[in-house]
Amino acid sequence: MGFFAKLKEGLKKTRDHFTRNVDDLVENTETIDDDFYDSLTDILILADCGANVAEDVVERLRERVKKDRIRSAAQAREVLKELLAEEMDIPQPEMKWPVVMMIVGVNGVGKTTTIGKLALRFQEQGRSVMLAAADTYRAAADEQLAVWAERAQVPIIRSHSGQDPASVVYDAVQSAKNKKTDLLIVDTAGRLHNKKNLMDELSKMRRVIDREFPEASVQCMMVLDATTGQNGIQQARQFQEATRIGGIIMTKLDGTAKGGIAIAVRRELNLPVWYIGVGEGIDDLQPFNAREFVDALF
């Protein structure tokens, strides 16, 4: 199964609700009027696109309908697709090697699995990869990461007893520099966003990387569980206060009927979605493409 087919299948729950509601509205609309726009706004909000996004997209749709003298709801539906794709399409910064990728997010979003999939993905592209087990707060976190390191056949820097996360990052950076590694992926604790000391530790880790590895491009990627909806956006805002998040990796889109959260993330956080996960398979984590996402959604 190609990735577009997997994406289409992964978005089935959202499509069964969101797209079916849009289609029902289109089929039952004879005249594009205020009731049509109000109903469309409600559908977008129910899909977790967020009220701001829903109202703005519908207002832009209203302007396009008027400007282009669109008369049929079916044509308006196609314009809606264009607007949603534009809403999510933020260019990703170009990777400049070497890269240090910090992976952050609360417990349970799938950080460790995501790291493993990223390691395999970049290795397949011919890049040398190293992992750093800087989640020293959760029991067995480094063992889980070590399983992925073995699976991907990449080196891993693990913590010693009582070692703090920033110290692990320091060791990993020195090793990555010595071995001229292309990509160092740092696993971090599943910080609860109300734990200030843990957020401070995250900031400290970032300072160590900036100081010890200035030639590296640092990307802090936040893993968001799509099933948490708007709560995930609140989590991300807290993380943004602790470190400079460069992008979002969205997991478990196949487990929610509210896949519109991918649209809300871009507007509310002004961050690009870099990767999306629509399944448990190794190749189910793929680069995000706004046009493909909307096509699969519809």
C-alpha cells in the first residue's frame, strides 16, 4: 500500500465524520447563503479545526464565492479544499547538516517509537544517525530506546546512574562530533507542562547543545497525539515557553475522528507539521504534505 493509500485509510475516521458532513451539506444546498456558511463553520469546529481557523476559512470562502461568482455548493467545496491546503502549507526550513533533533512531548504521545522510525528513515537516506537517551526520569525509558537503536543498528548514548539529562546530552554531542554523525536524535522526558523544574531542564539541555555544537542545526520537534485534540495545542504552547520548537510531529491521526487538529496546529502555533503518523508500521511516519492531506481527507 502506497503512503497516499495509507493516509487515506488513516484519515477514515475523520473523513467519515467531517467529509460526510460537508458532502451532505453540499448535496442539500440549493443556494449558497448565510445558513450554508454557518453550517460549514460548525462542521469545521466539530472536526477540531478550531474556531479561529473555521471562521477565517469560511470568511475567505465567502469572499472567493462572491469574487468568482460561484453559484454551486459543489464548486464551493473545491475552493474549500484549496483554502484548507493553503492554511496548512508552511515551508519547512532546509536541513543543514549536521543536525541535532530534540524530541519533546508529554508521556504517551509516542516519542520513543517516533524516534525509532525517524532513525530508520534517515538511515535509509544514507545519513549516519545516533540516539541519546536523555529521558532519565522514567524507568526503562533508555531500555526502550535501546531496542530501537538495535533495530535501526545505530549507536546510542545512555545515562549512568544519577546522571542528569543535560549531562547525557553533553556526552552525546561530544560523541556525535567525534564520529562526524549527520543526525543526533535526543529523547527527552515526557514532561508534564505544569512541572516548571522539568521545563527548566529542557531549556538547560538546549543551552548545552547550542554551546557545545554551534555548527549543528538544532531542530526541536514536538510530538503531538492527534487524539488529544485542542489539549495538545495547550501543551505545545507551554513547551514553546521552554524551548524554540521548530515543528510538529503528529501521531495517531488514524485514531481520531477529529483530524482537523492538524489544521488548527498550524494556525494556533504558527508551526509546520513536519511528519504525520497514521499507523503503527515503521513506514507509517511520513513527511507531511498539505495537498496530499486535504486530498486524502476529501
